[in-house]
Amino acid sequence: MKEILPFIHELPTRVLLITPAFFLLFMGIAVWVYRKDRKAQYEETAHLPLEQE
């Protein structure tokens, strides 16, 4: 591992902790957005501009 990332010990601790945390947050939001049970809500929202008043 030291050969792959020789500068890892030079990075601040907060960077090493925050980067994976934000990646997990991003993945969680992506999973939440693309769930199958939200498809009906997205389909309904997609047709809103086409509805007549």
C-alpha cells in the first residue's frame, strides 16, 4: 500500500475521514433516488407540465 499511495501520511486526518463519508453519502442518495418504488412518483411528476388547467 505504501508503494501505491506514498503521500497518504501527508494528508490531514479530516481529509481522510471526510472523503469516504461524502462518498457514502453520495452513494446513499443515489440509491434513494433510483429505488424502484419511487418510479410512480417520477412518472407522475414527468406528466405535470403536460396537464391542462
